[in-house]
Amino acid sequence: MGRGRMNFAPRMPTIIVALALVLIGLLGTFAGMLPAIAGLSSQTIGAWAFVAAAVVLFVGMIFEGI
């Protein structure tokens, strides 16, 4: 049991980035307020923003200092 910690709390900048992505996800998925970009609909951009927010938070929990 000599191993160090395996998970960490995300730092504030990481949480702010994830929160911004969640807001983009909400605007795109439920409100349809985002313009279509590169052939992707507002709902698709919103869904990808939710996925990106989850990945950002997960990376912040795995790697220290992110």
C-alpha cells in the first residue's frame, strides 16, 4: 500500500472550462441556439460539448495539477 494517491480534485480553471462546455452543451442541445458549424447541427455540437466537459473533468481527476 505504498502507492500514492490515484485520484485528485480538478483545479478551478479545469472546472470553469468544463462549466463553459456544459453551458455550450445546454445551449446547443436543448435551446438550439448555436449556429451550424462545419455541417454539424446545434444538437450535435451540444452533445459533443457534454462529452468534452466529462473528459476534461475526468482528466482533471486522474492527473495532478490539471
